[in-house]
Amino acid sequence: MASHNPPIPPAEDSNLSPREIKYRDSLTSQITSLESTLANLSSQISSTAQKLENPPKSTIQQHIKLLHDFNEIRDVGLHLIGMIADERGVGLKEVLGEFGVTEKD
């Protein structure tokens, strides 16, 4: 990537102290290095993205759909277990234990 800041013409150097010139040159060098790093990382991102089987957005959308489906199924299951607990006149935790469901599930 090309530098976004044009170099300061030498005529303007006369207004700067040697310390300021050294600092400016150091910053210019850092900017050049960072621009090179950015270009390399952008290239790596492009290369990696091309290797993906599915675009990241569709993968995220699929995961959201699967989480939504899971939550709906879990809610139905908990509702049914709650109905069993009510029918038996016992607590929900007792029935969940019978089915091997823990708080972590």
C-alpha cells in the first residue's frame, strides 16, 4: 500500500529541529511498516476466505438457525417434562434427573 501522507519537502525541514526531523522520519518508517503489514494481512485474509467451503455470512446464518431450532426443541422438551412433573405431583428437578438431564444441559 502506498503511503497516504506525502513526504514533507526538504524546504520545510528548515522549520523543524533535528529531534523533530528524526521523530518524523521514525513515524514515517513505522507507517510504511504498518502499511506493509496491513497489505500482508489483507492478502492472508483473502487467501483464507477463498479456501472456506462456505462464505462466513452463510455459516453464521446457519449457526443462528441451528441455535434457534435447538432452543425451540429444548423448550418443547422442558414443557413436556414439566407436564410429566405436574402429572406425578413432583418437582421438575426430580423428573429431569430421571431423564438424565442436569443443570448444565
